[in-house]
Amino acid sequence: MNNKIKAVIFDLDGVIVSTDDLHYQAWNYMAMKHQIYFDKTINHRLRGVSRMESLEIILERSNKIFSEEEKNDLAKEKNEYYIQLLKTLSPKDILPNVDLVIKRLKDKGIKVAIGSSSKNALNILKQIKRDQSFDAVADGNDITHSKPDPEVFLVAAKKLNVEPEACMVIEDAQAGIVAAKNASMVAVAISDAKLSGLSDYKIDDLIELLQLV
């Protein structure tokens, strides 16, 4: 148990709610339309990565050279389709034990925040009716550098008025673990992030988080 922790910062996709398949559908739609090779292995590399960086990864398999304007158009196309897909999200898509863990943390006087590279974070939280559940939200609209850069977590800590060293981050992507450690925060890995050797703790279920604070 770490009694120094005053705030817990949650990644959104894959920790609070799973939108991985929606991202895959949207990128796949864009790739098929423009005859760019794309598969689930490539999609897996996009976890925790910003939209434009994700596009660059996808374009590695394209023979065509795209201008910056064309890249912006491709990313916009993907995002517009993704936003349409987000309308299918509801509270039933919240991952197990999320509400219980947030309630218990708040009962302990620990602040809770979202730290996500997504520019659609608030939209997602509204869709699952949890936009009032967190003390702060830091997302892709607040930052210029996405994970593994620590910026989004440092912004979240600042919004919470908590020192980075007193923050704990929950991440399902290895890039997020790197970002948390770069921010001098305690890093907790769940799902694929457990493959990272940098995390301070590894958990199989969010409920285990309550044993750490």
C-alpha cells in the first residue's frame, strides 16, 4: 500500500471503456477506401498513440507519398467515421469494477482524473454517462505531445493540483507506462501494458488497485 498517493490518473481507452474495436473499424474504413494495407497487427501498434502518429504508422505500408494536407484529410476522415461509431457507446460498455473503484478511491479522499491522448475523451465520457465522475480530464486537446511523452499526465496532475510524485497512473498500453514513469509517477499496468518492464505494479483486474493505495 502506498500512502503517499493523493491522486489516481486513469487512461481512458482500455481502462475505463474499450473503444479499440471502434478505432479499428474507423482506420480500416479509411484504409480500404484509399487502398492502404491495414490489419489488426498494425492496429495493435496504435494503442496509446495520437491520431497523426497512428496515421504515420499505417502509411508505412503504403506505396504512395501523401502530402501533409492529404494526411490531415485522411486523419479527419477516420475521425469523422469514428465519431459516428462512438454514438453506439453506452454505460454498458464501461469495463468491470470501474465505478466501484472510483467510488472507493473518492471515499479515501483520493482524487481521480482521466489522462488520455484522445481528442474525443469528453465525448466518450458523455456517451457512457461518466463525464461528471472525475475531478479532472486531460486529453488530446490539452497537449502537443502524445504518450510516451509525459505531457498528458503532467497536465492532469496540474489540473488536480497534485504533485506528480503523488500520482498513480493506470495504463493498458506500454507507451502509457513509459509516459507515467517519465512524469515521475507510480505506474500500474493492466492488460497489454503488463508486458512492460517499467511498471511499478501489474494487475489483472481494476479492483486490485484498491490494495495499492
